[in-house]
Amino acid sequence: MDDKDIIELYFARSEDAIAQTDRKYRQYLFKISYTILSHSEESMECLNDTYLRAWNTIPPTVPDKLSVYLGKIIRNLSLDRFRRNNASKRFPSDVMLSIEELSEAVPSEADTSKIIDDIFLTEVLNSFLGSLKKRDRIIFVKKYWHLYSVKDISKQMGITEAAVKMSLLRTRNKLRERLRKEDITI
């Protein structure tokens, strides 16, 4: 079943919408959550919460790309759970290191709301990602969207960990410069 048909099921308030979503996207969504949480039961809870959130937001929302819409939901739910679970812990994790690395280039949420609205920032980031070489874009998205470790990216891409780290460093520097050019203060 294609995404348009699944979205139509949501609009028809058919419970089959959840079943079709699960059939098509379970593995993809679970992987996103498990990469962040490293815990099967909590990842399954986030998966179920994602389906509930989709049910409650479609309609009125009509996602352009269902996989991205659902991926964003589960990623945010998983990150929230990760923060709650690790609020009192002082050890660095791959997830927290990824967030800290990226925060050096991207303004904080409070700064962003003062500088530009979310739509403009999204346009700038999409334009920036579109300007990257395919390999650099894939590495950047795997690290900062899917939150894969450098080691995992290295294995998946068939390149050295040093090459992944260098690509990420250069891309963060390019992003920082792009944001400066757009007058987004860091």
C-alpha cells in the first residue's frame, strides 16, 4: 500500500491505517528509536506512541512524505525519553555527543525563535543539505538525524572512521558558515 492510500485511511478514521503504517514502517521506525535508546522495550513504547501521535495529527495534517513525518515523530519521542532517562547521569553517550557537536554549529532553540521562524530555518537547512556532495550529506544525516555512531557510519559507508570524522567536521564548519551568511547568529 502506498503512502497516499495510508493517509486516506487516516482521514477515513479507519483503524487499518495503523496496521498499514506498522506493516510498512515498523522496522524503519524501530531502528530510529533503538539507535537513540538502545532498549527494545522503550523503543516499542515509542513506536506505539508514534502511531498514536500519527492518529491524532492526521487529519488535519497531510504529510508530504509519510516516512519523514513518522520518522520525525519517533525521533523526537525517543530523544525526549532519552533525556528523561539520562537527566541525572553524567557520562557522555553517542547520542549526547552528537547533539553537542551539532549545537556548536546550530543556534539553540531559544536563539532560533528570536532570530527566525522555524520555516525559514528549515528552508536554510534543506538548501544546505542539498548543496552537499551525496556522500557528505548521507554521513551528516546518518550522524545527526539517525544518530548513528562514527563506527557504524564507517562500516555502512565502507570508509575509515577518520574519513567520517573529517567529513562531519567539514560539514559542520560549512553549516556554521552558511548560517552566518544567512544572518543566523550563533
